Amino acid sequence: MDDAPRTPAAPGPLASFARFVALGGGVGLLSSGAVALLAERLPWALANALITVVSTLLCTELHARFTFGSGRRAGWRRHWQSAGSAAAAYGVTCAAMFVLHLVQSSPGMLTEQFVYLSASGLAGLARFLLLRLYVFATGSDRAATTGSRQLQRLQGVLEAPATVGTLGQRQFALASN
């Protein structure tokens, strides 16, 4: 019997998306409130940058452990890759707010929140695709490779010549692989 730690199976795309929305969206909602509060004391772009850094670190860990099913910490490579997509999302939210302030010189906080959350939502969809297809894809690829190796072992045991041993010995060999 294999005593190696098992990696949980990666959830399907819909389950991953639901988790991404729940975890990332929850952190995003908290972040939008934090940006609004911090923007009262700092320039908005600086407040957004600080909150983006903190929320990206938190979300990358949550996505590594729960959203994409690795069940363990993200590691530096995934944090850097996620930071790149967060930087693009930061650019999108800043551009949206810049355009809002060009169109309306002093919008209310509800209007700012609507624009910020809309831009964050669009950027979030792009981030989901990038994280699922690139940053966290190695976990599901690894699981698929492990599954095909087990199938090859099973085929080898079943195709073994009858002179190798009795059916009971082949069943034992299959169980020990």
C-alpha cells in the first residue's frame, strides 16, 4: 500500500468558479470597503495598491488551498504569477476610476463603489481563467498523469502471462501497485 500523501482531486471548472467567486468575491467586497476607508486618508491609487497587495496574497493562498484543489500553500512561483494578474486587475480598476472622475468630477461613494466593483468583477473573470488555465493548472495535470500511470500498471498486471502466477497473486500485485 502506498503511504505517500495524496493530493485531493482538482474540482471541475464550475466548482472552481463557484469557489473563486465566493472566496475572491468575498475578499473583493471587503477590499472595496477597505479601499474606500483608506482613500479618506491616502490618495485613492495608493490605497488601492496597498489593499490589492494584501488581498492578492490572501486570495492566492485561498485559491491554492480551496478553489483549485491543491490543498497546500501556494509557494512563491504561484504568488508571483498571481501578482502579475493582480497588477493587471489593479490597472483595470484604476483606469475605470480615472474614467469615472473624467466623466463626473465628484461622484458619490455609491457610484465609485459601483464602478470599482464592476471593474473588479470583469478583471476577476479574466483572472479566474488565467489562474485556472495557467497558474494552478499543474495540480490537475499532475493528477491526470498519476491516473494514467495507474491505468498503465493495471493493464500490465492484467496482461501478464498466466505462468507468472495464480489469479490471487495477480490481485495481490495489483493491490500493492
